[in-house]
Amino acid sequence: MSRNTSGASVLPDIMGAKSLPTLTFCLLLVLLLGSAAQAARPRFRREESPTLLSKFQSQLYGYWESAKAKAHQIYEKVQIPAMDQNIRHAYDKGSEAMTTYTGILTDQIIHLLKGDQ
């Protein structure tokens, strides 16, 4: 910047001293419009589509819940003491067999993994 004889600085006369307020106004306008455009831009979130496994799992849970509810409704309608005893007996025998076979399967898997030591 150059100084005149009175010691005050003189702006370089590239665009003229009168265009400085216009330039400032234009820059502020551009900044304002840019920030408004950025704020108005929609922010898209990529929604993850459910995988085939999760779809299958939700369908399976739905079927299971509906079957369970239907079985409970039928059981409530048909409360016969002899049938109740048969159901309890079948459950006891079934859970006993499952416990036995689960133990056998566990032993077989351990033997398969460890081998003869």
C-alpha cells in the first residue's frame, strides 16, 4: 500500500474506492447464500436394508409366536385333567430324553475334537 503526503493510506485503485462497499455486500451475500444452501441441503441417511437372515429370523419368530398363542388358546379351551396329566408326562419324558441325548452328543463332540489322548 502506498501512502499519500498526509500520511493516510491509499487503497490500491484496482476496482475503485466506491466499489468497496459493493464488494463487501456481494461477499456477505455469497456467504449468506452459501450457508443457507448448505443448511437447506437434505441430509440423507443410508438406511440399511435388512439382510436375508434377519428377514427369515423375524418371519420365524412371527410364526412361532402365532403358533404359541394358538396352542395356548386351544389349551385354555380344552382343560381336561387327563389331558393335562398326559401333557405333563410327555413333557417330563421328552425333557429327560433331551437331557440324555444332549449329554451323549456333547461327549461325542468333545471326543471328536480332543481325540484319544
